[in-house]
Amino acid sequence: MNIQTGDIGHIIQLAIAPVFLLSGVCTNLIVLTNRLARIIDRSRVLEDRLDVAYSDPYLNELDVLYSRSHLINMSIALSTACGLFVCVIVAMLFLGDITNLSLDKYIAGMFVVAVVCLVGSFISLLREIFIASAWMRSQRHVRHKR
């Protein structure tokens, strides 16, 4: 278990790519939490208005907001899982070198799982964006008919 400075430098070089991925995941999480905050703020406004008087348009919009929040929550969970897997990958890189264990297959498998989580997160985000855009377009036509 004699660790050389060159070995540590090589491990750090290997860990740089996952750390860049982790940086992108963190940026994605910021976007997702901001979208969720806007959804929550709008739903609170609509729920306050519904406390005053019943309104079908408000209920319809709340239904859309609830489905959007579900997709954003799923996207946040998948992005967080991706970030967790990337952190485990970095730890496994160091652990494998320090203990001389062959963790290559586990690291590769964990990386695939992390990327699958990231893809799932992006798919959920894209679905949420499509729902938000469709709702916005449908309301434009309603306003013009009045």
C-alpha cells in the first residue's frame, strides 16, 4: 500500500472527467429546482384564488402544474442519483488504486448507470417542457376567442 505521488496524480487525472460530469449535473439541478420553484409559486397563487371562488380554468391549470411538478421531481431524483453515482465512481477510482483492487468493471458499470440516470433526467425535463409549452399555446387560443 505504498502510494507514489505519480500514482495520485494519475488517479486525479482519471477523476477529472467524472468531476466535469458532476459539474454539469449540478448545473442541471439548479435549472430543475428553479423550474420547480416557479411551478410551486404559481400553484400557490391558484390555490389561493380557488379558496376565494371555484374556477374550472384554475383547476385545469393546477392539474397541468401537478403533472409538471411530478416530472420535475422525477428529473431531480434522477439527476441526484447521477451525481451520487459519479461521486461513488471517483471514490472507487481512489479506492481501487489504494487497495490494488480491480474495480474497472464496477466503475464502468457505475458510469453507465450514471449516464442512464442523466438521460432519464433530461427526458423528464423535456416532457415537462413540452407540457408547459402545450399549455401555453392552448391558453393563447382561449384568450383570443374572448
